[in-house]
Amino acid sequence: MIASWRGASLSRLREALRSGFTADQVAETLGLAGEALLSRGDLVGVRRLLTATTGTTTGTWLRLFVLGEPVSTAAAVAALSPFTLAEALTPGPSLPALLRRCGTDGVRAGLDLRPYREAAGPDWWILSDLGSDVSGQPVDADHVLGVGQAATTLAQATVRAPVRRALDVGTGCGVQALHLGRHAESVVATDLSERALAMAATTAALNGLDWDLRQGSLLDPVAGEEFDLIVCNPPFIVGPGFTPSTGGYTYRDGGLSGDELCRRLVGDLPARLAPGGTAQLLANWCITAEGSWPERIGGWLGGSGCDAWVWQREVADPAEYVTMWLRDSGRAPADPDWPERYDDWLGWFERAGVLGVGMGMLNLRRTDSATPVVLCEDVPQAMEQPVGGDVNGWFERQRWLRSHGEDALRSSRLVVAADLVSEVRSLAGPDGWVAARSVLRQSHGLRWEIETDAAVSGLVGACDGHRPLGLLVDVLAGARGLDPTELWRDLRPVVLDLLSRGVLLPPGE
């Protein structure tokens, strides 16, 4: 923690934030148009909008920490009160000061400090390093990220059931730990970076929270321990194994080539899970000519004793991937060293035989089953956030299916999901519209869209929770003049898939 932010000093800063820099105050100051500008990173647009807020406390906070602009000493003193300017200008042992002098009578941000809140949650404040969009400079090797797209993606997908012990691996500034604290009795957070832990400690203190912070690489600080929930946004970048000394960044480069860091992490996680525990992590993986990506990632999970649901959200070709991550560090094609960095990284992809990079998420739950379910699939569609409940529902339905054999499944009275829509899509023919295909579509959650035939649509529509599945299959077979045994053989894998996706639900769900 920054040395000067202790006790009464920390209380004064918290009071200042509550007075002028909450999520509601920012929303009121920016309005819907300004919030939309900020969400897409249009700081020039936000700057234009803020011209009408000169002199307001919230406007000063926004200029300092959202836009990175200098403000007058008098404006800073008024906004920060009762936290003092002297306190804001005092550096700590691990971090710079919150503010730094600028010109003869001005100050500007030395760190990033801003409000953050999830739906219906409390006001939080997060301390991190200034992004390159605010500082105008490439980030340093020991840069600590604030709330970015990856952090929110993980937070929205995390299962939010109450747990006893939760672990945030690679906590950074503490975003995931904040969320975990709302439903975990205790939170442990690890990070290799002393600087990141200093940020996380200050974030926790500002929000009146107490986390068990431990320094070390990934799971090393929790060897021999078990947790009910583990979340991780690791340094997953695919490349030649950059390190801070070779042009890499602590927050994203793990020092191992390819996707080796993610492979090792996935292999180590099950041993840290308590029985029934869940682990969720973001990851990138190599796509090569040697086998499919599900085979590759599924191989990471062999013998894990965990059900696993792996999403590939998108795929980037090597040139696209390199450009994206060079820009992420604040670099631009006009920079003198861009061509060399680009060529070195892309050359590694070519030598390693990497055709693309899959980007997604792994969800694991310890079942100790000898035959766990491992499903690796493309999930590119837009989802209704948050989806943590949908992830938990998938695991619970695997558990239900594992406990129900063939006879029990046929005697089950399944129900159709309440948000399901059945559509018949037609093509124009010589005699008018001709039904071309039937589609089952979820209106909410993961928003699956599944192409089916009339038989499957009819069976799904008949699942009302009152009649056994086997009876419905027999009736359908009779109506179509088919053999019930053969029809069930064809329909069974389809029913299992629809149950897995939550299109059909077990009784009582």
C-alpha cells in the first residue's frame, strides 16, 4: 500500500471520492451520450462534452483520471478535500504519488483512480497505472492494468454462488477480488508483481476490504491449498516467450513460448480445487495444422477429474494478433521500433507453424469422475451478460445427466426453457414460400441458435413437464410411422445436446 495512505489519510481520500467521484456522479455528469463515448474509448469526445463542467468537483476528477489532463492546484485542492494535496503528491515505497506537479501551478494524475460498480452493487474505486490512451505514451514493462475488456469478460462469466474460499490468480489491481468479496467468506489473491500487489492492497483498503495477498507466480503461493472458486486472467499472450527484459510486459507475457503457460496452468488448477469447486480462466491457444483446437485443448484436461466447458470466442490470424497486442501496449505503426517488433513476432509464428490464435475461456468443475465431460466448442455469438448463471447451469445439468441413466432419462418429465423461440425460415419457390429449415433460438443468456428438423421441434415443443420423454418419443414415432427404438437412437444425442445447452431443462430447474 502507498505509505501515506493509511488510517485517517485513507479515510479522507475515501470521503473525497464519495463526495465527488462515484459511478452515479460520473454518469450524471457525462449523461448517456458521454457514457457511450467513454465506453468506446473516445476521449476526445468526452473532452468536448466536459467543457460545460468546468469548476465542478466531478469534472475535475474526470479531467485528472479519465482524460489525464492537468488541472490547476486550486481545482485539485477543492476536489480532493478533505484529502490533502500534500498527501496526493507523496509517493509510496512501491508506487508513485497519486498526483504529480505540472507547470508552475498545476497537477496531473500519476496513477489511475476511478469508480467502478457492477449492477446493483456497492461503489468501488480501483487504483491502477494510467493507460496509454490517457498518458499518450507506451506502457512500462511493469504496467498494472485497470478495468479492461478481459477483466469484465471474466467477471461477467464467473459463477456467483456463495463460497467459503475464493482465489484470484494474477490479481493485478484487484478487479476480480472485488467481485469475489461479495460472495466469498475469504479471498486470497496472488501476483508475481510487487507493484500489482501494492495496487491491489490500496484498492482493497479504499473499499474497506481485507484480502490475503501473496506474491509469487500463479499458483505457487497457494501450494497444497484448496479453494471453492478460482478465477484467473493470466499472462496468456501467445508468442516467443517475451519477458520484461526482452520487450514483454508483466501483465500479459508469461515468459513461456506459445501457449505453454496456459497449458501448465490448466494442468495445475484441478489440484487446487476443493471437491465440487469451480475454476474459470481466460486463455489463448495455438491453432496449428496438427489436429483441431478441441483436440489440443482437450488434451490439456486429460485425467483432470473435472467437467470442462471450453469456449473459443474468436480466432485471430497471426498478423492480426501481433498488431492487436502491439497496439495494446500503446505502440503505433509510425513508431521507429514497430517494424522490428512486428517482424520478430510474426517470424516466430511462422517458424512455430502457428496458423492462428484461439481466444476464449475455460470453465472447470471438480467432479472426481473417471469419465468427466469435456466439451470444447466455438461460442462466437453475442451473449446477454452476465452469463455466470448459465455457466453454473451447464455444470449442474452435466451432474444431473451423470446421475440419470437411460431409463431415468426416458422417464424424466423435461421442460422447455421459458425464453425459447421456434422459427420456421422459408425460401421463395415457384409456388410461393417453402419451409427451408426450423430453428430453435434462445432469447436470453447464451442465445444459442440451433437448426433442427420438424421432428426435433415437435418433440421440444411437447416437453411440458407433465409427460415422460419416452412417451413423447413413442407418440412422435407413431405419428410418423417410425420405429420407436430407432427414433430414440437418433434423437437421444440431440436431446442430450439440447439439455446441455439449456434448451431443454430437467424437472424443477
